[in-house]
Amino acid sequence: MTKSQKLLLLASAASILLWAVPVLRIAILPLIYLNTHFHELAHALAAWISGGSPERILVFADGSGVTPILGGNAILVGSAGYMGTAILGSILILNGRTEKKARTALKTLSILLGLSLILLVKGDIAGVLSAIFWIPALWLLGSQLKGDSLKFAVKFIGLQMSLTAFHAVLTLFEITAATDEHSDAMILQQATYISDVVWAFGWVVFAVLLAGFTLRSVWIDNNRT
């Protein structure tokens, strides 16, 4: 394993650990906002695909979010957040193979976030401000970074986005222990009578396997070149 590969894994693991400790979470709050934007956008897209209608996307100051939805398939919409970010993250990792693809991927993220801001993000100042921050930030990263730095950036964003599924487990226990709020897993438990723990750990397994397969594929290709 190369130094860059080890650094990528360590940085991604650190982001999960920082998120897991409430007093340290503020250190990666901008990344949490980015993940939440695309997590909620995945819910909204799943609603549209299944005949529902997302009212808006809300991203709150603590990094959590919600997308009120009318209609749609409950299982598809409920699963779309963590599975959607896992798939999007793996796509970003794959695009980290070359400088050209990495540049295009980051700029595409910027455009998608811009469209979601115009169409859906409303009603909460933290969501609007974080989107306004990340739209130019992603574009600048894609424009200004070069070579290995650019490819590392897109892979890091992709991997930590992929692994937001771990948040499903952590959020589940935080909510169960402290509040009356509902996580995605708890909502699906109500819809399917399948335990929220099963849903949460299922998303983690899906995300880890997909991210692992994608990283392995990219690293094998890099070793051949």
C-alpha cells in the first residue's frame, strides 16, 4: 500500500471518529454539511423517481437534515439517503483514476449542489449558507488542484461520503438514548416492521463493500500504469 493510499484511509477513518465524538464534531462540520446535502438530495430524487414529491431540503446547524416528502415509495425513499451517498461516493472514487475525470467530478458536484439550492434547499439558514460555501469550493478544488492532489481530494470526498452509512448506526444510538427524533432506520422500521438496527447495519455493510470494491479496483488500475 502506498503512502497516499494509507493517508486516504487514515484521513477517512479520522473523519468518522471525529463525527462520533460530539465535542470534536465541529472540526469536520463543513464536511458533514456536504454529506448531509447529498444525503437529503438522494431522498428527494428517490421521491421523484417513485412518484412522490419532496417539499424542501433542510440542513440544520448541527449537520443533521430532513426532507419532508409527500407520497413515494417509503422503502426506496428511506434507504436512498445512505445508499445514495455510498453510490455517489464510489462514483467519485472511480473518477479519481485520472486528473481529467477528477476535475469533472468535482465540478459536477458543484453544479448538482447549485441546482439543489435553487430548487429545494430552503427554510434553514445553515443549509443555505453551507451550500453557498460548498458550491464555489468544489468548483475551485476542481479548477485549481492538479495531479495527485486533485485525485486525492476527489477520492477523499468520495470515501468519506461513502462511509456516512456509519452515521446511521451512531445516529440510531444517539437518538434512541437521548431524544424522540426519528432516524431513517427508525422510519423504515415503522414502515416494514424490520428492526432499525438491521437497516442501519445493512447500509453500513453495503457502503463498506461498495467502497472497498471501488478502492481496490482503482488501486489495481493505478498499479498497472
